[in-house]
Amino acid sequence: MIFDERAEGDYRIYAGALEAPRGQGYIAAVVVNRVRGTASAPCEAFRDESLACGHRWGSSDEALSYALNKASELIQREPHRLHC
């Protein structure tokens, strides 16, 4: 498993490249938390543990890059879907 995280505006992205079942490449996973200032705890706005219907990438870098890009795209294009 390979993980990465980054902040984007009011959101925190947690992305992962997970070894696919039966060792056939990597699948992408992502969690997006909305951060509401320092006084309140972040809330989970979006989660998908098998992005692209479980498509298998040949490398962990490809899967991780896909997860991070999809989360950024969701934040920029569909912020109305990210309510807690």
C-alpha cells in the first residue's frame, strides 16, 4: 500500500494505491475530508475505495496519481457533492 495526502482549499485529500486482489496490479482509493476551521473536526465528504470500478493499474504510481487527480477534479468541478 502506498499513500499520499494533500490539502486543496477547504479539503484534505487522502489517496492510496492498494495491491489488487490476487496480486494483479494496484487499485486506487481516495477519501476527501472537508476542513471547517481549527475549532471543528474535519468531516468525510467523499470516499471511494475502488475508483474506476476497481480498474487495475500496472504500478502504484499510476493508481496514486489517478486517485489524486480524481479527488482534485471532484473538488473543482462538483463541490456541491462534497457536503458533510
